[in-house]
Amino acid sequence: MICSQKSYEMVTRPGNVVYGIRCTTGQESPLFFADPTSAERVVELFNRCQLSPNQFLDALRDAVYENFCGR
């Protein structure tokens, strides 16, 4: 993973398709969809979980690799 302390989790739907990221820091746990149309929520995720855009993409890549390549 991209950090020693994971501040997010991938959310999947049937078929292990990643469709969002949930912030796991703090008490709130909102779901942020991995969708280009939800740019404001993605920016909020960066702020809340302190992820940079590159870290966000790394997180998605990690999840895709884990889901489809069986890492």
C-alpha cells in the first residue's frame, strides 16, 4: 500500500469491481466514488485523508491489482 498507516479502504461491488474509496480516518466514514464526475468529493477525500492526487491514483492501482491479479 502507499502508506504505512492506511487512511482509506477500497469499496467493491459484486465481481470485485472497485467503485469507490472510503476514508477510514476520523469518526466519519463517507464513501467517495471513483468517478470523474465527483471531482469535488475526490478533493474532499484528498483533504480528509491527506492523499495527494498521485496517492489517490496509486490507491486505485493497488486495488485493481489486488482484485484482478490476486496479489
